[in-house]
Amino acid sequence: MSNETLYLVSFILVTAVATFLTRLMPFAFLGKHSNHPLAQHLGRYLPAGIMAVLVAIFLPRAAHWQTPVFGLDALLPAALVIVLHLWRRNALLSMLAGTICYMAIQQGVINLV
Amino acid sequence: MSEKNGLIALKVSLPVFFGYLPLGASFGVLFSTQLDYAWWIAPLMAVTIFAGSGQLLAVSLLVSFTGLTQVFIAMLLLNARHVFYGLSLLEAFKDAGWRKFYLIFGLTDETYSLLTSRARSEDKGREQQIDFLITLFNHAYWILGCGIGAWLGKNLTFDATGIEFALIALFIVLCIEQYKVLQSSFPIWVGAAAGLLSLLFFPESQQLLIAMLLICAVLFWQYPANKHRYKRRLIKESADEQ
């Protein structure tokens, strides 16, 4: 095995182990306490909170905040997803429409200004 | 029965197919345009690592021949949010036997979202089989996406600018689904505030982790006021069983 191949193989191994370890930790240390009220409390509210975090962090990153767009290039497609999903509650439809809208704006097919 | 489980898992996981294909493909394209390795190393990483942001970071670490200790620490920190994911699934994965190993391995952002948002019946064994299939399908979509992207990156070019929005759209949809399940928007406002705060005041690499720590802090803080509800529910459940 060449040095470069050895590095790549160990790299993949190290990355895989580190990723698995972080996912394993709560099960290894807290497995017996899954009935605890605190675990129930976190289990009930964490998922919604984490989803909101992912949106709050990634949506602004996908937008251009300079004049004259002011983030509308990502906020408009996001609003489309929200409205469509509240109206039809069809995950595929909401995502597809939002993504096509965003791509059209980013590629200049739709001009906001 | 098992065929029906497969159909349920396929339907639940389909949105992730449309999220993972472009996201996996963007990792694949990045991998094969930045590095000189064979294109099939990208899907191989999808098989063994199965982490979106982790694999994207891996490309830049590979480019600069980073030392393995540093790689290990960087991956632990980047994936630290997964520690919180398990918390809400402790009960669901309990006594899952051999499946539990794979369920934990495959607990990505998207798998986590699907498993915590979907409706569950009383039949725990069956629900764990469905959880397992959803994880397996997601893993397969991810491998496929990474493979296609890496192959395309080596062989042709097309304008896919903006396709990564599919993942943000997925998170928005899952947010709304969580709201419908909980009938409460409180955790969504906490999450949005935590996300925006860390976005404004912390470097990009730490934003996710800090926002998640903030949510946990808020949930711990308002736990004493809600404690009685869970205890009462537990007592009621055990009374029902008798």
C-alpha cells in the first residue's frame, strides 16, 4: 500500500469512528434512563427546536443580503414552501416548488429587480 | 407485513431522496473536482461515514493532508449535535436488538427528523423495523447521490446552481410537521432565536453546535415548571397497564 492510500484509508476510518461515536454517546450513557421525565421533556421539544435552528442558520446563508435584494432571493422561495405546505401539506410538492423557484432566481431566469 | 413496512418506509423517506440526491451529488462533485482519488471513493465514504456536513468537511481536510488526530477532533466537534439527537430516541430504540447498532450509525439530521416526526403505533417491534428500513433507504439514497455526483464531476458539466435549496426546503417542511404534531410553536421560536443569535455572534464552524447548546439550556431552564406533567403521565400509563 502506498503512503497516500494508507493515509486515505486511515482518514476514512478515523472519520467514520468519530461520527459513529458522537451518535452512540447518548445511548451508551443514558440508555437506562429513557423513561426519566427530563429525557421525555427533551425528546418532546428538541426535534422542533433543532429543525428551527437548521432553518434559521442555513436559510440566511443561502440568501444575498446586499441591496437591492435584501435576502428576498432565498426568503421568497422559503415563503413559497411554507404557504404551499400549510395549504396542501404535500412534502414533495412544497420542496420541489421551493427549489425550482430558488434555482430560477439564482440562475437569473427570474429577475427580482 | 414486511412488504407493507417497506412501502411505509419508502413513502416516509421519499422527501429525503430528493434532498440527499442533490446534496450527495454536491459532495461527490466537490470530491472528484478537488481531489485526485478515484470517483468511487466518494460513495465508499457514503457507505462508511454517512454524514453530510462531515463528508463535506472531509474534502477540505483531505486536500490539506490534515493530521489524523486533528481530523478526529474536528469530526467530533462538527458532529457533536448528534449527541442531542439520541436523547429523543432513547425510548424508541430501546430493545431494538441488532438493529439498534445500525439505527444509531444512521442517525443523520434527516433520518432523525423523519424518525421523530412520524406517527407511531403501539407495536414497538414493528415501528423499529420501519425505523430500520427508513434508515436503510436514506443511506442508499445518500450513497447513490454521492456516487452520481462524483461520477458526473469527472465526466460532465451542467448548471445545478441553487439545487442545494432542496435541503432547506426539507427542514422547513419538517418544522411545520413538528408544529402540527406538538400543537405548540414554542420550541420553534426558541430554535429560531438560538439559530439567529449564533449566526450573528459566532464563527460559521461553531454556529450549529452553539445554537443547539442554547436550546438545551432553555429546555433545562423551563424543565422544573413542566416536570409534573411527565410524572403524572408516567403514573397514568402504568395505572392503565394494570
